[in-house]
Amino acid sequence: MRPADFRTVADAIAADIAAGRLRPGARLPPQRDFAYAQGIAVSTASRVYAELARRGLVTGEVGRGTYVRSEPGRAGPLQPEPPPAAVDLQRTHSRLPEQEAVLAETLAALARSGGEMGFGQYGPAGTPQARDVAAGFLARDGYAPDPADILFTGNGRQALAAALAALAAPGERIGCEPLTYPMVKGIAARLGIALVPVAMDAEGLCPDALLQAHRASPLSGVYLQPTLHNPLGATMGAGRRSALADLLDRTGLTAIEDAVYGFLADARPLAALAPDRVILVDSLSKRVMPSLTLGLVAAPPRMTDRLAASVRQGAWTALGLSLAVGMHWMEGGSAASLVAVKRRDATARQIIAREALADLRIVGDPHAYHLWLELPETWRAEAYAAAALRQGIALLPASSFAVTPGHAPNAVRLALAAPSREDLDQALRRLRRLAFAGDDQVIE
């Protein structure tokens, strides 16, 4: 076998894709067969396939092989916005009539107060009153963060970015579930942080796998979603949380606990079990509304100053108006009232989804605003997502969540929150018919 630069071989395959000689959906040979046909080493073939996946030209599906993407160039951390006319099953922001009434009442109340309506400039720590309100708001089931350790950002994504930047320098490693929140993939890439997939099961991230990954090459921390994991909907039981908290204490690792979906469940935060080793991140976008939101960080005392510096350096400090509105929601009970409404709404939408998708394999929690749909063998996830979009339904394939390019299951995530219930039901029934039709039976 001749020596070869994997980039040169990848360029040739990319040219075939661009010229249409390799069409969307075409299956590439197994790497060993590809290596033999090209006269290159198997290790070089592996690097070629990895490079094609990095460029967004191919996607690998576990146990099924590697395929030319239906929409080449769309891989990676950036996710497209759903077209305006599409039924939006991509985003998990709920849109309920009560939200607009809450916003109108809040702005009117702030105007009546005669104050500055929050137009003052504040640092990451906000004000003493804001920290007291936020600490009380986050407290639950044996968890009571110290107001002195509360920080604020513009939204939850900024809070995650600040936490990642505080834990890891460029080139360092952060562990996470192998399927994770796509925005974290993008944030890590821009910060130069390598995400390391850690095995998970039906309860979430496995402590033994985390320990193994840390021993193999030290991690700077771990990002995880213990409650209503996105996209799989898994929630850790008490035993798993206890085992993970013990591991954090023994190894000295710090975890970022993404709690943005915690309002839909009653699970005890991981931060309650390991307050010195967990950065809890929450926000008001899912609880209340995304249009005027606030990111919340409950930091371990030893990390409060470092996290505050990270927020300032990233220009992620909350606006004064958002801080004032958030305080009004948290202190006045508006957020709690909307949580009760959204819990009922999420449960109702799950019932709609499970009836509409009868006979298909779905994974998820009956209280979550999202579902994981495992596709029949007649489909590939990328092709199914593309076919759904042609029918006016926007959703995300598993590759959007996979930490390792080319290693995605044959599944899609369905966000249930945004459409009206009637539109949701109709869209899901179309998706069911599409799933049973099969890729080869869909008329373009």
C-alpha cells in the first residue's frame, strides 16, 4: 500500500460529491474495503472518513455505515433556523397565551413602580436583592444555594459558555454525554475545548465510564443533564446522583449541571449532593419565555470569583432590564404560575405525541417537551429529516446531538413545545405516515 495524505483522498471524495457522482444518501464502502480499493492503509481510510464527517459531507449511523449527507455542509455545531412556514419541531420553547399576559403585566408593574425599570448597569453578581431572590427561587428539596454565590447572565447559553470557559482552557477536555445539547458543542468548539463522550445508559451518564475517561487522560470537568436529558429525556435516579456526587468528591472534578428542564420534574439537583463540586446553570427562557430571559448560575464558593470573571470577559453579563423583569417573575410568583401551566401542557403534548406515533419506537419522559424517535430500518435519520422538511415539518436528526462526528444513532428528536396542539397532532401523524412509507417510497 502506498503512503497517502488523507486530506488528498478526502478532497477527491468531496469532488465526487460536489459533481453529483456520489449522490445524497449514497452509502460509502466499509473502511476496510475503501482502503483496499484506494490502495491505502485502513488507518488512513479512517482519517478520510473522519475528515469528510468534519466537513459535513457524510454522516455515520451506528451499525449501518457511512452515507453522503442529504444536505452536505450542514454538519457541525451550527443548526439552521426552521423555515418560517414550517411546523417547528426543532425548538423546545413553548408558546402559551399566558406568557404574553405575564410579560404585559410585568412591564406595566415596572412602569408603575416609578423606578428605572432595570436600566442600571450591573456586574455578574447583579444586586444583593437579586441574589436573594434568585437563591430562594432555585432552592428545593434539600438544596439552598448561598445568595453570595449567585451570578447572572443574559441567558442560559451564556451561563453555560461562562462555566465552560471557567473550567477549561483551550485544548483541554470536558466530559459529556455522547448525545448532548447541540449549543454546547458549538460553544466548546469556539472556546477550543474538546468534548469527550462518556457512556450513558437509561439513567444518564455512567460514573464508572466517567472515571475511566478521566484516568485515561485527565478531564477539566464534565457537562451533564441529570434531569430530562436533551435529547433522550433520561433522568437520573437518587442512587445514580449519589454515586456521581461521590465520584466528583473523590476525583476533584467539577460538573456543570444543566438544569434548564428541571422545572418540569421534581428530581433533586445534583448540586444538592455535591455543592462544592457542581456549577448549577438554569434560566428563565424555558420556564417563562425566551424573548426576555435571564441566565442563573449557582456556583461553588471556591469558583464564584472565577465564574464572575468569565462572565465579564465573555461579555455575558445580564442586561439591567432583564434582571429587573426576572426578579419580578421570580419574586412575584409569575414564574411559578407558568411552571404549573407548562407542566400540564407538556404532559398533554406527550399524550398527543404517543397517540399520533403509535407503532413507532419512541424514547422519552412523559413530562418532557421533547421525544426521541428511533426510525425504522427503511430510513436514515438525515434523509428522514430532509423528507420531513419537504413536507413542512422541521426537526433535528441524531447527528445534531452526537459529540463524535459520524457516530449517530438512526433517530430524530421531536420538540413538542412550539406548535399549537392541533398543528402538533397533524404534523406528528404526517411523520408517522412518512416513517412507514420508507425512503424509497417517498416521491420527490
